[in-house]
Amino acid sequence: MTVDLTNKQLVKNISALLENARNKVVVAVNQTIVLTYYEIGRMIVEDEQKGENRAEYGKAVLKDLSLHLSERFGKGFSVENLDRMRFFYKTYSKQISSTLLTDSQNQISQTPSAEFNLSWSHYLKLMRIKDSNERKFYEIESYKNNWSLRELQRQYDSALYARLSLSKNKEEILQLAEKGQIIEKPKDLIKDPYVLEFLGLSEKSTYSEGDLESQLIDKLEHFLLELGNGFTFVGRQQRITFEEKHFYIDLVFYNRILKCFVLIDLKIGELKHQDIGQMQMYVNYFDREKRLEGENKTIGIILCQDKSEALVQYTLPEDNEQIFASKYFTVLPSKQDFINILNSDNGKTS
């Protein structure tokens, strides 16, 4: 007698259990590997401090250690990798000591293993970030959002930390390092600029707003990552009608964290005051016709290739918290471009 369990709940439940167990094993293995490398790094540093000529002594120790460990445990213990473990310990020991001190004051038990929630490959990337606050931010966001190494690299290359820091004061920037991105108000969602290099559009190529919209929809998963936390896609070219006149909103999203609609309009070229007025109309319509009781006011984001900060400032009311204009790049900006954005008044979110 044979039983077909293809669609049975039993198969689904057991499959879910096995997937969950597999994921837990991967996490446990990764954490064990990282903690082991941290401890190896600690032992190397402590032994190194005993040598009279530390630099020369350290090189000799790594070379000799590599020979013995490689012979006994195989690959993975080259001089270069051992030096990375050493550097890993030196990079993270201060951060862990700081955490231990803070937690002991709050009477919370903490061990170094609780600090390491990512893969060794992630930490190889993270420990090359010199600024400790920036490094902690990317570590937190990688863990919270389950970023792959590739996504971490992409977010770092697109200067996510710098873009989120543009409109924040020193205390808010420190909070980024301690807690990652916290979304409490509309402005917390906004980046300026947005980086859309994943679309594959050349900065100098000729494309229409429709082309840009189509590419964003085709690569919606990437766009949602660029937008940030809590976004769900509602629709494109959403029609609204007034007295037989039709208007179309390019992209409509809903943010589950702020509990509000987020409307996005795409503009090729420089932002005009008419574009802001049009978005104000869209926002007003959604607030009056679509928003449900208990939901927050609609947010409108205009993505444009260029904008005048003065035009945005004087078109919008002083207490504006609903409409934002941000630049976008279709290619990854150079390091100098990002420096120019940081040092320019044009880099401030409107």
C-alpha cells in the first residue's frame, strides 16, 4: 500500500522543522568558527607581546605556526590567514571590552560569543572598515536584514552609512552605530542620494521615466533593499481621477513600520516646482481617500537626477514631514563624488 503525502500538512511541517534545524546548524557553525578565529588571534597577540623585537618575532611566530597547523589541520592556516585572525582580535577586542563594560554596569552577563552573529567572510569585510561606528552600523544591519556578503559589499560601496548620516546630528549618528537604522518618523526613511546601479543604466545613456520605472519593477527585490526596512510593493501607475482628468502615480508602496503609504514619482533631469506640487496633490488624495483609521499620513518621495535645494525649501512648508526630494544615481558614484555630497549643502535631505 502506498500513501501520497505530496500535499499533506505532515510533509510541510516536517520540511519546515528540518529547514529551521539546518539554519540553526549553519548559524552555530559560523559562530563557532568566528569565535575560534578570535581566540586564535588573541593567543597570537598575547604571545607576540612576549618577544623583544615584536615585529620580527611576530613574523617568525606566524610562519612557524602556519607550518605546524597546516600539517596537522590542513588548509586555512596560511601566514596570511593567521595574520587576519590576529588583526580580527585587535579590531574587535576593544569593541567587545566596551560592550562587556556597559553590560556589566547593567548587570547583564555577556561573553564574546554573543557578539559574533555573522560569517567569517562578513568579518573579513567588516574589519577593513576603519571607523568603528561605521563598522558597527554595517555589522548590525547585516545581522538584522540577513545580508549576504554580496549585499553587505553593495551597501558599503553605495555608502549607506554616509547617506543616512547626512541629515543627522552627532547623537543620531552615534545611535546608528549602536542600534542600526531606527525608523520612527518619515524623515528616517529618506536617503539622499539613492543609488540604483543595479539597474544597469549608464549615467549618460538616453532613457525615459517609463524605462526607469520598468527597470525598477523588473529588479524590485534590489529596489526594496535600497529603499530600506519595512517596504511592501502596492502597485505601479496607480490612477487617480478628478473631474474626468486622470493622473498616474509611478510607484506606490506601503511601509509596515510607519504604517503609511509611500508614493514615489520618477523624474528625468532637474526637479521643477510643478513636480513638487503634483506630489503634494497625490499625497493629499491618498490621505483623504485611501488612508484608513489608525494609519499615518502618506509620504511622497520624488526621485530626480538633479535638484535645487532652494527650490525645494521654498516650495514646501517649513514644517514639512510628508514630501521629500532626493537625487538618484544610476551608476555607483566614485569616492570623490560621495565626499563632494557630504561636504555640500546639496547633500542634505530636504
